[in-house]
Amino acid sequence: MVARGRDSDHIMCGEEQHNVSIRHGHTEDTWWTYRSMPIPNGNGSFGASYMTCCDVSAVHIRRRRELVIEQIESQIISVLDTEQLWKEISRELELASSDVPCALLYCKRADDSSHFELISVVGLPEDHTAPDLLDASIHAPLELAIKQAIDSGVPSVLPTKVLSPELISLLRSRQHQEQCRELAVCPLQVGKLSYPFRCCINGE
């Protein structure tokens, strides 16, 4: 398709094209779009093409990872108790290794809107230092992201660079051990009960 655009005297646009590239020291999936525009020569006939490419990998991957959350929500509709709930969520996150670099599952305390109890982790080493009790009030960007996610019912994404050094150091890809660049706060709804959790799903 790219070759046709290069030799065509018509404007051509390409949909997302999948390509496996070597970036950041390892192979990873990437997606690109392109646009080819003809350039006339001196007599007005077709002379060459001007082609631009746009890396849309981040958008594609984020969309794919949001589907992971939707799948989890569909899997937990019939959950009968919180113990089973955490097991089902953790299992789904473990299976999505390519779409969930790492995850921290927190449950909001019923009597406190700022404190969250750690339920489980995915993709972190056994000696991880994730806080058992997360006080969101001392992390202003995170507290705002949590509030937006809970109020809207959809994931809220923020760059990890705005987090505290302690939290940043936790968020690494379980596949490549690279620092995650984004964090998504994803609220889960089970029946009439809401179980918000913090999950880094876009950090490759």
C-alpha cells in the first residue's frame, strides 16, 4: 500500500498499519498511518510523492488496554463476594501481560474517601514496596485522577512523572522492566457497589 502511494498521482491515505519495531532496546508492536501527496514536475505531470507517516501506537495501545478493563467488568458481573472479586480481577490482569505492564489493585475505604487499601499487585516483584495504605490526599495529581475516574466511571490517565518518587519507582513493565510513562486510574463497578482500583495499563 505504501509502495502504491509512493508511485501514485493521487492523494492516498493509509489506515493503521501494524509493524513490529525495535525501540527502547527491544521489539514492540507499533501502528502507523500515512498520507501520500503527488508532487508535479515542471510540465505539470506526476513527478514524485511527498509522504508523511504518523506514529499512532500510543492511541492504539491505550484503546486496546481499555478493552482489558471492559473485559474484566464483564467477567465480574456474577461475583458473589469481595474475595472472589479480587481473585477474578487479579487473574484477568495476570493473563493480560502484554496489555498490563503492572497493576496495583486498591480498594477505597468505606469511611474515608482519601485512603485506599492494597488488595493485590500484578507484575511486581515479591519484595515490592507498594504502600499497604495509600493516602491519595498527599498526591494531589493522583487524588484528582481518582476523583475524575470515580465521578465519570471511565479511566483517568496521567503521566507518571507527576507522581512521588516512591510511586514512580514501583511502576515498571513486567516484560521489559522499563519505567512506565503513564498511569491509568480505572474504577470498577460491580452491581451497585464501586471498587475503584489503580492500574498502570499504558506504560510500555
